[in-house]
Amino acid sequence: MHLMLALLLSFDPSPAPAVTPPPAMAAAVELARSRVETMLRTGSADATWFSSDFLGQISIAQVNGVLTNLLKTMGPFQSLEYTPQKFVAHFAKGTDDVLIHLDSDNKIDGLLFRPPNIGTGAAP
């Protein structure tokens, strides 16, 4: 089954420098982590987390549909790890790369669930 969602409106895929992020950036990463973890644990997203530009193109129902399909395909969510370029979500049946971008108001204005890696195992 090919599950691909491009909920990506404004994501910059360029690699982040290998330095300790400033406190404001670290706070944004933690907020993004919290949002992704909550979406994957509950199978739904809160519309208040998203920018109006994002919701003008992708509805919250579409986001929730992707989450439902992802969880159906991958099994229960287990953990989330962060790299400077992405989050890696670990599920019972494999992993999935998640790209997220927050705007200056800490609203999600870019979100991408890449095709899942089925059979890659859960978190170490």
C-alpha cells in the first residue's frame, strides 16, 4: 500500500547546521515535537495548531484522515526521535519521516508525512 501525504506548504528541507540551537529555536522544536507526538498518539490534530494559510489549502479533516490511514498501516505509535532535518516516528510495523514547520506565530504552516518504511522496526 502506497501511503503518501504531501501536507507541505512551506517547508525548507535544507539541513540545519550542527550547532546547539538558540533557546527560542529549541522551544519551537519542542513545540513541534509535542504537536507531532499528540497527533500520532491520538490520531487527530487540533485545528488551532495550524496557520490559516495551511487550513486554507488542507482541511483538518484531511490531516486527520492521513493520521488514521498512517496508524492503520503502521500500527500503534511508539516513539518519536528528532534529527535536525526531521522527526522519525516509530510504530509497531515500521517508521515514518515527519517534516514539520512552524511559522513565526508557532502555527504549523508545513507538514509532510513521507511514505512509511514498513518493516524497519520500532524504536531501539
